[in-house]
Amino acid sequence: MILVERDNLTGDFARLKTLVKVAAAGGGEGVFRGSEKSTYDLLPHLRASHGWITDKVEGVAVTPSGRVYVSTDN
């Protein structure tokens, strides 16, 4: 399972835009230990395009070949 963590801040104010991969069966009561998850920071890739950094990464999808897509509604 992949979750989105975000800070609702835009542009140069953005500090947290990450994808978090967790085991679907883990995390009793929604709490995951550091060893049960891995994170991927989206900000370096968003900044590399020199475009506007949106406040909300809304969703994520992974294809069978492993390609990752993120979406916003802005």
C-alpha cells in the first residue's frame, strides 16, 4: 500500500510531499514503525521541473511494470 503525506503548502513554502510504502497487513490501528515503511521524497523531482509545486498531491498509482504516477486536482 502506498500513502501520500503532504503539508498543504505551495511553491517555495512546500516542505512535505512524500510517498510512504507500507505493508498492507501491518500497522495495527493505523500505526506503523519506521522499519515497517519506506518513504520517497517527491519534492526534489517536483522542483527539478521548475514548475509550480501544488499544495496537494492527491493520489498515486503504480502500474504492473512499476511506473509511478501522482495526480493533483489543481
